[in-house]
Amino acid sequence: MGGRDGTPQEALSLVEKHALDHWEKQIDALYFVMTEKGLLNLHVFRRCIESLEDSVYRSASYFERWAFGLSQVLLEKGAILQGEIDERMGTFEKADLQPQFKVGDKVRVKYENYATRWRKPHLRTPGYIFGKEGVIERYCGIFEDPEKHAFWVSTQATQPLYRVRFNQKTVWPKYEGPEQDTIDLEITQNWLLPIEETPTAPLNQHKQDHHEHDHGHDHDHEGEEHDHVHQKRQEIEQNALNNEKLETALVRLAKVLIDLVLEKKIASIEEINAHIEHLDKLEETPLGAVLVAKAWTDPQFKADLLSNARNAAAKLNIEIKVITTVVENTDKVHNVVVCTLCSCYPKYLMGRPPSWYKSRSYRSRVVINPREVLKEFGTVIPEDVAIRVHDSNADLRYLVIPKRPQGTENWTQEELIKIITRDSMIGASVLPPQTPKEKN
């Protein structure tokens, strides 16, 4: 998905995860505002999203990825600065200028927790040494802080650097050499803790693709009482995670981004709110339903809509901003729409897409086994009806004209609009028969 492995995922969840938070609606609206201002195009946006580290991409929510993508576009444009983001994010600790350790001090290396990162960091501390205990062998002096310099945050950022000596058997439990063998590493002060301060390993580990990181607690704890206290602390923290919706680093990034955009007048709150209100209204009364109802009652309009959706919609004063292909469900063909790359969807006709449409499960599975996926919607397509899956993988959108239900033969367009569902215009469901109305 999104240029990544498309291995089929777990069964599809049709339950909406939650109503969109306000920051999600703001990020959604900001995309449209930036596009209208010429600050963004779809292809740049996709590229920026796909630059996310793989483990972060897979764990991030839909609009968390959007926030990252929009931030990268504005950084590339020079509209915002990296330092402005980092200052508000609290990404970096304050620079250390005074050495805190001396030769012979026992220290422990901190853990890296990618769950707190909104981008892949530039690390010079190898993952295999996280959480390990060693001894300061030498103070090397004040050096540039590589984590800050790598992102042009500050040309003055510095950290004290030490050579830390570790016993090989402590680092590698299966090490076959003698007890006296050691390995020395160069580690900046911000990665070190005094031995009496025990770092807690991240509760939710992310798979790393640039180091074979050993995040486990393979070191010995200092006494059973400490084990008990440490375990109790982890239980408390885990319970907090289970009971709270934690604000991730990418959610913080989204909020920081909105603040910067408003502060720098890249967009106004009025522009953002206008798009939010417009999409909210479309979800209540999709313009797609207006087109479908008209097509059901006007054969010539339907022919025009299937031939050139933009021109046909314009006759009803409906603007289609992106080239849209309209397909029709018949007794012989059932159409279903997906976007395996980035969940493209005709928002200008139907409002925001449902969460299941954006899910990896739907996007990866419907292209392989559409009949099985449709069954999960309660939609059973007979074997003698062909299923056509439309993967909206380019800058094109789709609208499905569902089969008109039996019993609606003498209904008005206004009455028809009320029974046309979002899912039926995606092809995920069929419309049920209606009770016929008596002719006047």
C-alpha cells in the first residue's frame, strides 16, 4: 500500500473507528487550501508521505500520515523551517555544554523509542547498545550534535562525547570469548544515564529496519525489590496506555503544523473552516446521490454522465474538479472502487471517505478477493455477475451508479436521493427493494 508491500490484511472492520477529531478535519482541509494556493500537488504529496520510515508509516493513522506529508511539502518550499517545528515539538533536549561524567563512572545507555518520533531520526548510537551498562573510559571533548546537525536545526548544537567501555558478554549474551573482552563506543552525553537511573524500555516496540535493535531487558536488575517496583511501574504505564487515547508525535506535529500555517499566514482559519464545513455538508447530502438520481430518471443524462461526467454534472451546476469516471451496475456487471496506493476518493461528490475505505485491510484485500470482501458488507454477488474492481491508482476518481431498486419506478428525484447510500456509490453494497408507492 502506498508503494509498499500489499500483503492481504486481517478481516475488514466496518465499524467507524471514531468521529474525526478536529485536528484531522483541519489537516484534511489544509490539503485543499494548499492545493488551491499552488503550494501542493497530489504527486508531491504522495511522495512525501511515502518517505515515512516503514514502521512509522504502518503504525500511523491516515491523517497522521497526511500531517507528515504536508509538513514535508512546506519544508521543501521553505514556507516553514525545521527549527520552528522542532522548537514547538520539543524534539530535542537542550544542548549540554558541561560534562556530567568522569572517567570510571558507571553509565547506562538510553533506549530509543520510535513511538515518540514523528520522523526517522539520524542516530549515531547503535541499536545493539541500547539499555546496556558500561564505564566511562575517556572524555573526548565537545562535539557537534549529529542528531541536530543532520536536520539543519542549529549549526551551534553540541554535546560532550565519551568513549564508553562495555563488556562483550554484557552486550552479546552468546559471546564466546573470555570475560575480559570489551568493546568501546563513542556516545554523546544525551544518550547516557548514571547507573542509578534505570531507563524503561518502550512498552510498544516498533520494528526497526535500519538496525537489528535489541530492546529487550536482557540486563540484570539490581535486586528483587527493584524488579517488583519496575514491573509495577510498567503495569501502571500500560494501564494508562489502555485507558487513554495518547497523543502521538504525529498528532502533535499536526497541531504544530496548523499553528505555524496560521501564524505565517500560509492559510487563514476562515479558509480552513470553510473547507471543513463544505465536507461536513457533503457527508450529509452527497452530490453523487444527486447525479445518480438524475441518471435513474433521465436516460440521456445517464448516457452523458457515463461519457463525460464533468460536462454532465455541470448541467446541474455541480463542479467536478478531478476527472471522474462513472460506471454503472447492471444485471451482468457489479463495479467496486478502491485505491490501493493512498485511498483516493471523490470527496467533491461524497464528502470524506469512511474509515474502512482507507484501511489497509480493504485496500489490500478487495483487489485479490472482491467477492469475499463484499460478503463482509452483506453484499453477495451472484456467480453469473462479473465483478469489476477499479483501482484508482492515478489522478482519476470513480463514481458507481448502483442498480435502481425495485419499487421506486414512480418516485421523484428528491425521494430517490434519500435512499442512495455512500457505500452503494463505492460498490460496497447494493440498494434493497423498496415498497412501491401507489400511483396517483
